[in-house]
Amino acid sequence: MIVGIYLAAGQSKRMGRNKLELPLGGESLGTIALKTILQTDLDYTIVITNPADKLTWIPSTLVNTTMWRSYPCLEANNGQSYSLKCGVKKAKELGADAAMVFLADQPFISREIVNQLISIFKSNMELDIVTASFNHIPRPPVLFAKNIFPEIMRLQGDQGARELVRGKENGKRKIIECTDRLQFLDIDQVNDYLSIRNLVNKNKSGRGTN
């Protein structure tokens, strides 16, 4: 079993409000990548949320599915590593062979790259890590085999899994270089959101005139 861990527990401090609720292309920001993930070859998806989040950004069409479940992380405000560890703990309880980590504020990840990472791992389950990369820098989504789970559980504070990815020997790590910058855009600040919203609106307008 390969599960997704969708990290949606951030405090959005730089945005000043819950950024997952922001409208983008007719949907909420937090919904876009989640909908994509649910259409991939992942067996199940764990959505890690902040206890204060009422999850109003998740549409009713997604609530009525058995392919995912949300779990509030009580220590989410202590740093991203705590959200990641909450997800890994649930993945272990499900008996997962691997978990793929996603960021909820990275809306344009594609089904193709997710399925490619899954396929690579299934063809060589000796791998510890399979990750996407842009400009030769590993970026989410990142797939971690279950034998890496103990290392993730030792992370502290705002430590993400980046150091684990960089520290693995090449024989145990597979990096897929991608050329589509859009897939790896994340939204941290108001200017990020405005730029991406304008891009989405421009693309929609262009399609409408064809």
C-alpha cells in the first residue's frame, strides 16, 4: 500500500488568513491538489490539518469519499515536522509500504508525476526515496519507503524531509528531474497568490476565446 500525506496544517502566518480557503480558478486553493491526488494511483490519502481549521475549503463532493480522511495534528503549531510525523504515524497504522508527501499550498502538481514516482517505486522497492526535482533541487512530492519512517519520526521543529532526501546515497534514492516550473509553485505570501491567480485567470480567458 502506498498512501499520500497531504500537509494542510500550516498557520498561514505570512498570508494573514487561512490560505487554503483562497479562491483559485473557481475552487479553493487547498482543494486543487487534493482533487488531483485522489485521481492518482495512490491507495489512500491522509490529510493532516490544524485543529483550528474548520475545513470549509473542502467541498462536499470530496467529503463523501472513502479514499481519504483528515486528521488534526495537535502539535502542528510547533513546526512542519510535527505535521509530517502525524502523517507518518497514520501511514504506519495503515500498514503502508511507502508514503508520498504533498504540500497543500502547491496546487499544480500533476497526476502524471505522482503516478511516475509510484511506478518507479513499485518497480524497485529497494529504493528508500523517490522524489521530483526542479532545477536539480528535490521538491515535493516525495515518496518515502517505510524503512525511512523512523528517521522522519526523529525530525524536530520546522525540519522538513529535505535533509533526509539530500543525505541518502544515490543507490537508495531516485530523483526525477521535471521541467514544468508551474508544478512546483507554492503560495506563501499575498504576492504569490496574486501572481498565480492572475496566471490562472489569464489561462481560463485564453481557453474561452478559442
